[in-house]
Amino acid sequence: MSAAENLAEERHITVYIMGKAYEVPAEATIMGAIEYAGHQIIRGAGCREGYCGACATIYRLPGDYKIRTGLACMTLVEDGMTLAQIPSVPAEKAIYDIEKLKPDVSAMMQVYPTIFRCVACNTCTKACPQGLQVMDYIQAAKRGDIAAVMDLSFDCVECGLCMLRCPAEITQPLVGILGKRLYGRYLRKESPDLVAKVKAVEDGAFEAEYAEMMALSREALSQRYYALDSE
Amino acid sequence: MYPEYMAESLRKVAQTRPGRLELARKPAPVYPPMNAEERQAVLEGFHPDYEPSARRPVRVGPNRGETLTTEVADLLESHSWLRSEQVDLEHPDFETDLLIIGGGGAGCNAALVAMQEHGMRSMIATKLRMGDSNTIMSQGGMQAAVSATDSPTRHFLDAIGGGHFENKPELVKALTEDGPAVVKWLEDLGVVWDKEEDGSMQVLHGGGTSRKRMVSCRDYTGAMIMRTLMDEVRNHPDMITIKEFMPAVELIMDDEGRCAGAILYSMDSEEFFTVKAKSTLIATGGYGRLHIRGYDTTNHYGATGDGLVMAYRAGAKLMYMDSVQYHPTGASFPEQIAGFLITEKIRGAGGQPLNKDGELFVFPREPRDIEASAIIRECVQNGGGVETPSGRLGVWLDSPLIDMLHGEGYVAHQFPAMYRQYIRYGIDINKLPMLIYPSLHYQNGGVEINERCETDIPGLYVAGEATGGLHGRNRLMGNSVLDYNVFGRRAGRYAGEYAKSVKLGRLSLAHLDKFEQELADSGVQTDLVTPILLPSYAPKDVKKRRLVRGGNVLPGASVLHNRLHDERSGN
Ligand SMILES: Cc1cc2nc3c(=O)[nH]c(=O)nc-3n(C[C@H](O)[C@H](O)[C@H](O)COP(=O)(O)OP(=O)(O)OC[C@H]3O[C@@H](n4cnc5c(N)ncnc54)[C@H](O)[C@@H]3O)c2cc1C
Ligand code: SF4
Ligand code: SF4
Ligand code: FES
């Protein structure tokens, strides 16, 4: 029996999708419920596994004044839930040349100066479906602590929910990316082995061995493969 | 939380853990790896590709007569969205040097390199949001020979052995040789690799690797790479134009048989737009959303094999379209995440597959097809599987072992995404194993290319998962992240170079008429219209009610139904 048929046999609940009531399986994710209701999602789905942030959703539960946020592919429905998908949040990505930036507060001031408007209300952190300390990485960006921006924003899926809720209209995920790129580009120690390998390839150090192996019969290649030692 | 009836089996897993831990600490493998004969036997007996109904001959096109995966044969024997006589090719809506179809890893790399090396402008047309792709989901990592004890040639041998010696060697050479440079290029763009204190790359084992060679960014490797590439692409709006929600549906040729762009379909307004381009790159990724043989999939929403169909109708040859990769470890429970990928890095870090009695039954790092077949055998033949409440089967993947091997906090730091995925359902993977079963993961075959990403059609380039030949009939973990970087970059280099000199003739869609004629001549009867673009997960009753729609109404996006999925998996 298929997953859908099994779900169909189970208990159903009512959810309101863009204001209209639908009966959906009680165990469904929000994304599953939207599709069960017969919608073809066009915007608002990507990876379907919690990686891409395409499926940002806002919802309310009965008797609760709060607007809640989540990823539709990762959040389970609840009875009486009223939900809508947020297919995109407008944001202005700054154009910059990573080669011309320094990995400190100057980059932040130059590229995303809006962060200095943060009022430390922590709304972004409360909105984040990934459970990240969003305000903390914005504060770190203001201090020029690039390592902390990188670390705290590492799991950001760019759903934009924090941006949507931020009273200062800061573009947190973009700040996170800038922090990560600065860190990767400038603050990681270089790997000497890597540099040596790149050079060895450029110098053609492996050409002879490639040529030799490419001339081998399948049989001989197989022998060599099965004789490889393993680390 | 796991249902009550699994407690007994979980208890056995806990019971065997100390013994297995001790074993894992020794240098010898925890379970004897299979030799060549054993591998062959388990593949033939249990790999889904080997089921009798899994393959059939295709009746039209360049691979006519060849036996292909059944769903792929159906896909290729299908009608176009377009009627050639109704398309105005005289006045293209857009013109560009390089048209890139697909905004995943391969596509973005190509745009950057074509710009940097040749000053070429490109247009990236993509189906979903920019970056919504298999690339963004790749967790485990990327293979590249970057450590002192490793070499590109050793990597070459591992990849070829894993592919059962059927890989195109010149492609594997390009892949492995460019590996170290790709790590460096990505780092210079700002990718935050996992590193050791002294700056050397952190490397781990993957299935079928003789050296620790997997580089990673926690378990967000693809997300990190994709976001970095996307951000860089968007730093050049004057050179790279992005068209989102504008999938390509057909290639355009010129009257001298060169590829000259494509026709895009706006998902919003349902209009078709023509793009004239000096060279064209297909970087559309894989086909997991075709749910081949009814399997759950790890793939993103837009993975419907569109590039294959477009290239095939234009006359490009496909390779190894009889072979599908099932990832050994997809989630089997809870239902809501069925099919989700459990990264191979979990086994690389010491996680072990166990049957319902808590026993090891396979070496945890066999090549993927072997590992997947062994898991299916354990469930189907040996009765070693655990049944889920909805009737799926699964074996345990013992993750608590990992912290015991590497120290407390290792899982939390290395697998934050995986942890998050399970804790939502009350399963703490630090304390409890995961229930897993193979899941449809990768399109092993694809359009045949050479090491310059060229196809048989001048001006048509293909890179990444849409190509075939590189991995033979079985890809090793970590080689496809390397694939889309290496060949995405190469495609940008060679397609960019070609675009500099080409002078296009008159644009034409005659290949579509020819293909339609061939369908008729071969007696193919089908109502399938492709590319499929998006699968439909509407329940059956909803689909039935839709079918009463009148005959000549335009097929709106809402009825881009995945007929294959309907028939084969019943949902
Ligand atoms: C869950 C998961 C985990 C993985 N983990 C790893 C790993 O750890 N290591 C590894 O090596 N590999 C891994 N892989 C495989 C690897 O990620 C992919 O093979 C690789 O990303 C493919 O890259 P690509 O650029 O070819 O295609 P993609 O990244 O899939 O990009 C294709 C793009 O083309 C677009 N597109 C599709 N059709 C059209 C059309 N008609 N018109 C326009 N655009 C279109 C799509 O929307 C998408 O944006 C994983 C795959 C998955 C699904
Ligand atoms: S930080 Fe913002 S954009 Fe990133 S995951 Fe959290 S809410 Fe979404
Ligand atoms: S929501 Fe905006 S203003 Fe409030 S803490 Fe977050 S970044 Fe600062
Ligand atoms: S669809 Fe990608 S995060 Fe939900």
C-alpha cells in the first residue's frame, strides 16, 4: 500500500489554506496537506527536505493571537490551523567584490549598513524555523566578529522569515552569507597539502600514471583496483 | 518516537553495541567486504534495476532499440509541448551568448567561468527558485584528492572500480585531475570547508574509497557551495541574467544543425519565450521525481529529467539510461520523511547498518549499489527488516555509535541538519538509531559528453547529473558534487570559447516535427507530454475530477500531472 493511501485511512483534521477549509490527514506536513487538498505547488517548494527555504509558511492556531512561522515541508499540521505560504520575501542583495573586502566590521559597514539599525528585539530569532540565534549573528556582524557570524548562521536556509518579521528591515540571511564567504575566503588557515596537490597537477605530475592506467585492459585495471590498500 | 513494538529490536541493537564499538576501534573492517563475485550476486538478485519489468527497449530517437529503464523509455517516447509552426523564431524574445538551462551547481559554475575566462554573457533559465536543486541538498561532501597520502590517480582508480569499469576514462581523468583545483576555487569564493586546526582539509571515508577523501561543510556541503555560487552569480547582474520559474521545454536548432538556444515556459503566465543563444548548456540535473519503480526519492521537486528529453529530441545520444542509483540509506520512518536522505557520511563516520536483531550484515562502506542491494536482501530475503506501521521495511543505522567513536558532541556538530530532522519526531539520533531503506537518489545515465562537455550536436553542452558516462553504472559518494563543479566549470570554459566564434544560421524547430513523425511511424501511442516539469502529488480522487476538463483547454501548470508516477506507484 502506498504512503498516500495509508495516510488517507488515518484520522483527518481541518486546516485553512489561504483561508479556505480542507480536510487533511492529521499526520501530514503542511506541504503534504496543501498537496492533499489538490493544490499544485509552483512557488513554495524546492528540496522538500528542509534545505532550501523555498517553503516559508506563516500560520495561526485557534484561540492564539500569535503569528507563527515554519517551513511547510518540515512542520506538521494541527487541527484548526490557518496557514499561508510566503513564496518569497523581497530583499536587496548588495553587489560587492569579495576580493576587495576585509574580513572585519568594515565589510559589514560597506555592504550591509542596515544592520546598524537593529533594535535588538529578537523577533528574528523567534521567527527562525531553523532555531538559529539570528539576532546574535546580526550583533556579531555589528562587532565585526566574522567567525561568529559564520558559525551562528551556518544552518540558515534563506527562507526569509526573519527578514519578513524584522522591524528594522534587515536582510539577515544575506548578512549571513557575506559572513560565511568572508570567513571561508580569509579566516581559514591555508592547507599546504592542498596547495601542493594543485601545483603537482598543474606540473603534470600524474600524467604518466594516468596515461598508463588508461591504456590498461579492463582485466588489468580490475586487478589493480582490487589490490588497492585502504586507509 | 518509535512505536512500542520496535522496543525489543531496539534493545537488541543497544545490546550488541559495546561489542561492535570494540570492533570499530580496530583497524580491520567491521564486517568482511564483498569480493567481485559476491558483489555481482547481490546485484543480480536484489538491485531494483535487475527486476524483469525494470527495463524495456525504446522505439524512437538516437538510442532506438536500446534497453532503457522503463520510465525513461516512456519519458522519451512522448510528445512535445510545442507545435513548431506556431512558434515565431524570427523575433527571439531574448538573445545571449550562453544560455544555461538549470540554476544548480553546474549552471552557476558555468556562468561564472564563461564570464571570467571569455567575457561571455549568459542567461540562466531555471525551473524553480535559483538554487532549488539537488545541489543545495548534498550533505555528505565532495571527493577530491587533497591529502598527502592520496593522489588524483588513486581517486581515478576508486571511481572506475566503483563504476564497475564502465566509466568513460577520459571523463574520470578530468574529474579527478581537476579535483584539488576545485577545492581551492571554491575556498577562494568563500566556501567554509571543514578543516583541521593546522589548516589541512578534514577528510572522511565514503563508500568505495581507498583513502579518506571526502571534504565537507558539516552536513550542509551543497547548501554552502550553492549559496556561495549563487551569491557570486548575483554579484554580476550585468553579465549574468537570471530567469526564475522559466523552465526550458525545447531546444532551438539552426538550419546547419547547431544548437541555437531554447524555448522557455513561464510558469506564471503560461507563455512561451524564445531565447537565441550562441551556445547552450543543459544543466538540469536528475530525475528522482519520476519515482522510478515506485521508490521514494531524495531528490528536489524539479528533478524530472527534462534535459534528457530536450536533448534527445534534438538528436543527442544518451548513455547508461538503464541504470538508476538507489541510495542505501533513505529514511523509512517516520512516514513524513520517508525517502529523505541520510547522508553516507554517517557511515563514513562509523554508523553501522544492522538488522532487526542488531547484527551487522554488510560492510558499511560498500559501493552504493552493492550496499543498497544488500539492505534489500536483508529485508526481502532474510527477513531481517523491521516493519513500519505503514508497511514499509527498514534496517537500523546505528548513529549513537558515532559519538562513542569520536567523542561526545561530534554528531551535534557534524550532522546538525540530520539531528534536526529527527528530533522533531522525538527521535534523538545520539541515543537511538535511524530506520532506513534504499531511496531513489541519482540518475546514473544521461547525455553522452566528452571531457569538454560537448555532445554530438555543435553548440550543445551538458554538465552535471544530466550527463552519462562519468560514473559508469554506479556513482561513488562525493563524486557528483565534484562532477557539477568540475564539469560546470569546463562547460563554462568550452561553451564560452565556442560562443565567441559561432555565427548562427536560421533558427528552426524542424527536429520536433521529425521526432513527431518518428513516433507515428514507430506506432507509439502515448498521451504523455514532456518535459514533465513538476510531479503532482494530488490524491487520486482530485486527479479524477480534473480529468473532465474539455479537450482544447490549454494544459495549465496545475495539470502538469506526472502520469508515470500515477501508474507505477499508485499515488
Ligand atoms: C539529498 C541529496 C544529497 C546528496 N548528497 C550528495 C553528496 O553528499 N555528495 C555528492 O557528491 N553528491 C550528492 N548528491 C548528488 C548531487 O547533489 C547532485 O548530483 C548534483 O547536485 C547535481 O548537480 P547539477 O548541477 O547537475 O543539478 P542540480 O543541482 O539538480 O540543478 C539542476 C537545476 O536545473 C533546474 N531544471 C530542471 N529542469 C529544468 C528545465 N526544464 N528548465 C530549466 N531548469 C531546469 C532545476 O530546477 C535545478 O535548479 C546528493 C543529492 C541529493 C538529492
Ligand atoms: S536565519 Fe532567517 S532566513 Fe535563515 S533560516 Fe532563520 S529565519 Fe530563515
Ligand atoms: S528582528 Fe531585526 S531589529 Fe529585531 S533583533 Fe532581529 S535583526 Fe535586530
Ligand atoms: S522545500 Fe526546501 S526547505 Fe522546505
